[in-house]
Amino acid sequence: MMLALRDDPFPEPARRATPTPEEIASFADLMLAPGRDDAEPRVAGMMAAGLSLESLLLDLLAPTARHLGVLWEEDLCDFTELTIAMGRLQRITHDLRLRFDEPVRVSRGHRVLLATCPGETHCFGLSLLERFFHDAGWDVTCLTQADGPDALRRVRREWFDIVGLSLGSETLLPVLAETVSELRQTSRNPDLHIMVGGPIFVDNPGHLVRVGADATASDARDAIAIAERLLDLHARAC
């Protein structure tokens, strides 16, 4: 009992608060800075201060990607700078996945197809979503920078419970609506659920109805919970 009441000689670091908007903007500037190699020390310092891997991915890297998109839309960086910065974010995410052990994965027997909307060029958020669905026990197929026929061929040949589509630009909303309709008509699963995501749906939830999807989510945490809720509601209705 005395040992149990003693202070832990090896206490875990306190959880760090999520990154502030200023830290996100600063990290975006770091991604845009040519020849800068101090991103890894910055990430390591945040994790040493108690920021979890999940929070690092969803509360720093994902908002940084969105912030970079805003800078491009406001002509504060050009397309080449944006592409290079997004590539650096992808590399950091990849390195983190290699450095940290994958959690124990228990299969749930659910299948999800993730794809970008035809014409969408950025897929960073989709790559994060792929990781989180996989870790939650889903069988994941991810088509990054795929065109419409790729996704249609997959849903025609294979059974998927959920299709998740990513979009960042309002100009492609009509294309996304057409893609959603074609997926429903083509799907091997007659009760296919379609989710959509991206900054435009966070800012304008009404776009969900416009494109004819079933649900949207603000981040990967919510996406998994909502996807499982959709399947649970369907199972109860059957």
C-alpha cells in the first residue's frame, strides 16, 4: 500500500493543449519556407511536451493543410509552393507512421472506399482518414487523386459499406453531386452509405444536401463514429 501511494518516479508528461491558431499558422509558414529542415524538431518538441500522436495529426497537421489551402485561395502562395508544402506534410505524416507502432487492430468486418472527388488534386486529409479507419478495424481501400471511373469500377466489382469522398473546392460541387448519384446507381451494395468531407462542408453543412450524400464529418474522429452509426441504424432498420 505504501508503494502504491508513493509518487510515481516515472510520471508520464501531462497532456499538452491542442495547437493554437497561431501555432498552426506558424507551422504552415514553416512548410512554405524553402530549404528549412526544422519541422521535425518542432514536431518532436510538441510530442515531448505531451501532444499525442492523434492530436498531432488531427489538430496540427490537418488544420495546417486547411490553412495552406486558404493561403492559396487568397493568392498568398502560388500553386507550386502549395504543392511543395503539402508534399512536406505528407512526408511528415509518413515518417510518423513509420516511427510509431500501429495499435492492435481488431477487424470489425466493415469495408470503406475513400476517394477524392474527380478533379480534386489534394488528398492530405484523405490519407489521414485512411489511417484512422484502418486503426479502427475497417478494411480500407483508398484511391488518392483517382478519377470517377476508378471509384465506379470498384463499387461495381466489390462490396463496400461506406464510400467517403473528399472535396476542397466549391467549384467541383456539381461534379461531386454527379459522382454520388453514379455511385448509388452502380454500387454492388444497394444500401451503400456515402459520406463527404473537406473544408467546404465544415464551413457550409448545407452542401451535404446539395450533393446528395448521407453524412459529413469535421475530422477523422467524427467520421469513424458517424460511419459506424450509419451502419448501426441500418442494421436496426432491417
